[in-house]
Amino acid sequence: MKLINIGFGNLISAERLVAVVGPESAPIKRMIQESRERGMLIDATYGRKTASIFIMDSDHVILSAIALEKLSGRLDILNDEG
């Protein structure tokens, strides 16, 4: 199982990851609100501003304070290995 560090000691499974998106657009903000209402939102920002959002195959939405630019390097490494 490959894990991705999403900041502050939090890890997610790379195999379960569907998409990584930014928090700026209105559809993404609606998706976050709907996930919160359904109890499927995981906030891993530790009170900081949300910089990236992970959409998982289990329908969970995970918020991270780590910028997409930093995470893209971690995800590229996974693509080269797999």
C-alpha cells in the first residue's frame, strides 16, 4: 500500500485517491458543503486555510493545508514507481 503525506503527519492511501483539486471554484465549495452535511468530510488542515482537496473512491472528501504545488511532487514520485 502506497501512502501520501498530506501534511501534519496525516497520510492517505494512493490507491483510493480519485482526484486532487483546488478549493477555489463554486462546484468544489458545494461538494465540500454536501460532504460535511453527509458526514463524509475529513478536515486535516489543523485550522489553517484549505489549499488542496482530496476526493477518495469511498466518497470521502479530505481537506489539506498543503498546496497543490508541493503535493504534485509527491504524486509524481508515485506515478514513476507504479
